[in-house]
Amino acid sequence: MRHNAATVSEWLTRSSPKASEQKEIAEGYIHMKTRMFALLTVLALLAAACGGSTASPSASADAGKADYLACLSLDTGGRTDKNFNQSAYEGLQALAAEGFKTADTTAVDPTSYVPNIQQLIDKGCNSVIAVGYNQGEALKAAVLDPANKDIAFGWVDSTWTYDNGTPDVTTDDFIPANFTGIDFQIDEASMLASYLAAGISKTHVTAVYGGQPYPGVTRFMDGWVAGANYYSSTKGVETTVLGWDPVAKTGVFNEATNPFGDIVFGKTQAESFMGSNADVVHPVAGTTSNGTYEAMLAAGKYSVGVDLDQCISLPDYCGTLLTSAQKNIGAAVITAVNDAYKGTKGGTNYVGTLKNGGVQISTLDRTEAAWTATFGTLVTAELKAEVEALKAAIIDGSVKVSDYFVKK
């Protein structure tokens, strides 16, 4: 089927801007250049692996980019949420350095999605990428409007789907020619992070919770349970997970009106988990997670971040952040826009995996003093090797995340 033919690694075999071209663009971006270097390194490595060129044409060599407007409709949290919005926005900044015109909007709440997307359309955007699962209905309406047929749309955190699996067109695999789905098999990375967490846990009780129960969230949670169960089965050390049952699809979520921006909830939920003996917590809840990191750091316990390398994006919490399960969103945004600029406006869903480099865990070879003080002796060479072996097994298919939703 057409939407299974391409992978994230195929997008990433493209040119990318030099790290030296990046600029500090807003207050709070102290570590912007470090993160952009890491983003561009991902692009370069994947391009090399696929046999592509990483040569970076200057804006003057491709003056047409100055007439192409690449746009993002960011979800609540916006440019500096230290999470998935920020990762996408850093991709947009790389595009600006490459010579594209750029624009973006940020949602105040769910009522902002439709007007924000329309605002970008009215501005004359050639590409409009909506960031976040919740923007799907607003984006799909814009995609299917005949007036927008020449605009290249993208959706970060989901692919083209239909309510109840029933398409509103004649073929099941139809994807609009002006739409690109950008999704991530993040359960693979989260499984690695969970195995790592089980390896340093003193209580062998870990926990996970989400902002809202949609696939971009629960996939992290699925992987977290699978990693703990894999550790239990291979090491013979029983490890329990609080907060999610991937079989029953029940767990802990924030029912507040601001589920991804509720730091108080994050803190109290972490305290509740610690009260049940958990010493590692994996929050999948945007800025809500910051409350969890604060509580875990204060208690001398451990956390695992999401989307970005949060030891870099949230340096104040590096002493509790063992690693992060990352989606390489910025790289996907860069390549989706470049594809559209070159004439391929959509018609495809893409999924990032460990195999194609679309997902990963943050490096365990760190030099930050706060991280090494906490994890320098806990993350042993043996444990790192076990995580690498699990990664290889997931890539070659000998280990499947879903096979470990229950203990073996």
C-alpha cells in the first residue's frame, strides 16, 4: 500500500543547514545551538546511511526558497514548551537558516486550531504542518477543502485515518495528494528507556502516566510497560509498572482542562507514585511533566523525559532525568517541507522507528555534572550493552513491543 512505502530515513536523505548558520532566536533558548547541532547530526548520519548527500546549498544557490513560505500550527505550549512543539519549531528555524520564509501560530486552547490553521492559509503558506494529535480534525477539514489543494499539509503525531476505520473516499488506502502524515513508533524507544530504568531502580517499581489517552501518548506508555516486562523476563527480577495497562487500555491521565500544562498535577502524581514505592516515573504530559521532574529531583528519585533530550532542554532537572524517549520531530519537519518544495506535496504517511532513526533514547554518554553525579555509577557499561542489545533485537524484529504487554 502506498502509505507503507516510504520511511522517515527516506525523508532524511536530504540537504540540511550547517550548525554554524543557526541563531539564537528567542529568550530561553540558551541551549538552542546544542539542540540544533544534535538535530543536524541526526540528518547527516541518516543521509550518510542511505547514501545521500549532506551538502548544504546556500540560500543564494536556491533563491526560490525565499519565495516559499513554510508554516507551523503549534499546539498549546508553543515554541518554548521544552517538548514536542519546541522540537518542531527548531526544525522550522533550521528551514529559515536554509533560506525559506517561515511563520507559525500557537494555540491558546482547542478552539484555536481551526482559526490558526486558517490564518496560515490566508497568509499564503505553501506548507502548513500542524503539531499534535488534537489538531487532526481541524487539519483534515483544511486538507479536504478544494480551495487548499495547492497547499502541502502535514500532521505531526498521526497519519491519515478515518473515523471507525471507514474512509470517506473509494479506497481504503487513499491519502490526499497534499497531505503527509508524520508519526513515530515511540513505543520502541520507550521500551529501551524502561529497560534502562528497571536496571537502575532500587525498588523495581516504576510508573508512567499521560496527559490524555490518545495514541501519541499511550504508545509511550505501551513501551514503558513492555520494557519493564522484558527486564523481568530476561533478568529474573520482578519489575512492576504503575499507571498503565496496555491490554485493558486503562491508566492514569490528567482529567483537568489543561492536561499538558498542569505542573501541580505532575507533582502530586509523582508523589502518589512514590508513595506506592515507585522510584522512576515516565510522565508523558508536556509541561505537566515538569512538576514530576521537580518532585522526583527533590526526593532523590529518577525520571525519564519525552520528545526532546530533556536533560538539555530542561537543564535544571538533568539530575533526575535518566534519559528521554525522543521523536526526531524537527528532522521530519525539515524534510517534509523540502519534499513539498521540490514538488512532492504528500500522498504518504511516514512512521519513524528505531531502525530508520526516527526515534531514539537520549545519549547515555553524558558529561553534565548533574547527570553524572546521579547516574554516573548507576548506568554501568554492562547495562548500556544490554540496552544496545535490546535495541538491535527490536530493529531486527526478534523482539516486538506488543509481545511484552504482559509478563512472560
